[in-house]
Amino acid sequence: MRRQTIVRFAATALVAGIFCGCATYQPEPLVPAEIARQFERRALANPGLCAYLDTNAAAKPSACPPPDWNLETLTLAGFYFSPDMAVAAAQVRTAEAAIVTAGARPNPVVGLGPQYDLRSSPSFAPWAIGAFSLDLPIETAGKRGYRIAQAERLADAARLAAGETAWTVRSRIRAALLRYLLDTRRSDLAAQEQDALALTSAFVAARVKAGEASQPELDLALSGLQNARLKTAEAQARVPADRNALAAAIGLPVEALDGAKLAWTALDRPPDEQSLAPDTVQRLALLDRIDLRRKLAQYAASDEALKLEIAKQYPDLHLAGGYSWEGGENIFELGPSVALPIFNQNQGPIAGAEARRKEVAAQFLAMQAGIIAEARTALINYRGTLAALDAARSAAKYQAQRYEQASRATAVGESDAITLAATRLQNLAAQQTLLQTLTGAQSALGALENSMQRPLDHGDASSFTFPPPADTEVKVSEH
């Protein structure tokens, strides 16, 4: 009876240990058609997005959705909807789950062996569970702690990688919004130029008819008009393409932008070079770049991995015990066992981990050197575009004054309509040049921002702190 009680207890404990706390499978099928329908239902009036903006926007929106969508609110919408952010968040959860795996303790091993009794008594069952064994592994030398520390550092790296993804989303939205707003202006200027050339061609045609101008002059005017029409058509065609690119950067169908008022208050006033000192730019790039911080986290993880491999030189302890019934006797056994590090002391994995740590350190140094060069080059380019922008502003101001003078002269009869039209074309050309230099300046500013991974539109590089990736809550709600 005693033997049966012990065996029954062991079997019960084994079953309870196996099934206690087991997870259950929950199916989550992917249905492409339904996912596509969910995407088409996305909108800027999403209540979840409104709550997200209210929590994270520097200036709380006065209404939901906001009356004006600027770079900040569009960026937050991108954080909310972007599939890249959803992927980054999933990768963070995977890395955090690895911490649980790293902290798991090794399970004990239990064995139940059958016995067969050759006695022929008809009242005696020949088969019985007679042998019970238990192996309890005990990790030594702090291996579990090193595993957990390595997993935590890798989780830190995953969170910083999510921050890099957030910056990439922001950078794409900025570039797309910039193209859309500037191409809208180009389309308007091209249309004005076409109207001015059409009026000029009509004046020249009238002069040709009156014998005051030659046919080649009219042909030249008509040729300019045709080129202007082509230029206008090309500019107008870019606007819907830019709008679609902006919607894609945010993670929305293009129809979601219908009726949305897009604004960029600082578009015409990029920060001056006095607010971006070279030493400040370099210091912030080296200290705050997310990819550089991610590489530091990877180096810390490789350092913990080296500690773990060194700890593996010391074998784990196994507490082995057992019970058996033999010849009417209850036999208990207990004895520790340990693997003898005779033939190898984990030299290969230790050497590999040490080499990996050196490799990550070399990658960090190379990345740091590249960042220094990138930030300096971007700042030099930006300063050059600012000089060109100042010159274009002066030229545009001069041409605007000439056009205003010509308009007054024409109104009082001191100048003719053709001269006014020519002055108008010169004014439009100056505005187009100004727009082109503004495009260059804003593009160079975007490159400078990317070299530092921080916004600079407000002009004060030292006062902005990019939200840490761990604080970025990515929620994709379709309802």
C-alpha cells in the first residue's frame, strides 16, 4: 500500500506539473480582403487618433479632427497609422518576450519506470510502476542573470529601433508634405505664367495685325506660350501624385485627405545659421542619434553575452534522486552529478562572443565617424542654400517693386501693356527662382535633421527632445 501511495503521488504531481499554467492556442487568421477593407475605412476623424493627438501633441487640438493639419499632427497620425510602426511595436514585444524566456529556470526531469514481477500468483498483478527518478538541474555562476541582462539590453535595442522607425516615418511625412505644398505653389505660378504669356501673345498678334511687329516675334511669343502650357500641365500632374505619396507616408488611403487643410507655418522661414552652431550640431548628433544609442545597447548586450559564455565554463549541478521497489523493499536514492570540463572549457563560444563584442565596438566607432561627417556636410550644404535663399529673396523683392512701378506707370499712361506683361513675367520668374531656392533650403534642412535625428523647424536645436521609443504607444484602431 505504501508503494502504491508513493507511486500515485508521483504520477499526480507529474500530471499537475505538466498541465498547470499551460497556455492555450488562440487563432488569429489574416484575411487579406478584410484587411484591405479596414485600410480603406481609415480616416483622420478616427476617434482613437483624436485621443492620441490630445495625449501627444505639443499644442492640444481645438477640435477633432483639427481644422489644420501641420507637420506635427500629420507625424502623429503617421505614428498612429503607419504599418512600419506596427511592425516595430511587434518587434519590441518579441524582444520583451525574450526576457521571459531568458529568465526561465530549467525544468526538473522526472522518470517513471515500469516493473514486471515474475511471480505467478493469480491474485498478483505482474506489471507495476516501480521506479521513480528525479533530476533537478541547478544553474551556477550566475548564468540566468547574464541571460536576463542580455535579453534586456536587446529589448532596449529593439525599442531604440522602434524610435528609428518613428523618425523614418516622420522624415517621409516631412518630405512628402514639402513636395505637395511646394508643387502646389509651382502649379499656381506656372498657371500665372501661362496667363501672362497668353496675354503677351495676344498683344503681339494685335501688333502684327497692325503692322507694328513681325511674324517671327509672334512665333516666339506663341512658342513661349506652348512651353508654359506644358510646364503648367506637368506641375498640375505632380500635385495629386504628391498627395497620394503623403497619404501613403501617413498610412492612409488618399481619400482620407479629402477636405483636410494642410499647413506649414514655418515653410517660408527656415531657421537661420546662427541658431545652428557647428559644435551644437555635432554634439547633439553624437549624443542623441537614435541609431547610435541602439548600437550602444547592442554593445551592452554583446558584453552580457560574453559574461554568459565565460560563466558556462563552470558546469551546472544536477541533483538526482529516485525511488524503486525491489524485493519487497523501498529503495531511495539521492546523488548530485556534474559535467566535468575536461575536454573543453567553452573556449570556442567565449572567443566568438569576445569577437562579436569587438565587432560591435568597431561598428560603433565607424558609425560615430560617419555621423560626424554627415552632420558637418549637411550643415555646410544648408548654410549654402540659406545664402542662395537670401539672394533669391532680394531678387524677388526687386522684381516685385519693378512690377508695382510698371503697373502704376501703365495706369497713368506712361507705359504700354506689353511692357507691363514683360515686367510681370520677370516678376513671376523671380518668384519661381525663389520657390526653387526655398525647395533647396528646406530639402537641405531635412537632410540636416536626418543627420541629427531631431526636428529643427523651430530653429532651436538644443531645446527639443525626441520622444523615447518606449513612450510611443502604437495603436491601430480601424473603427
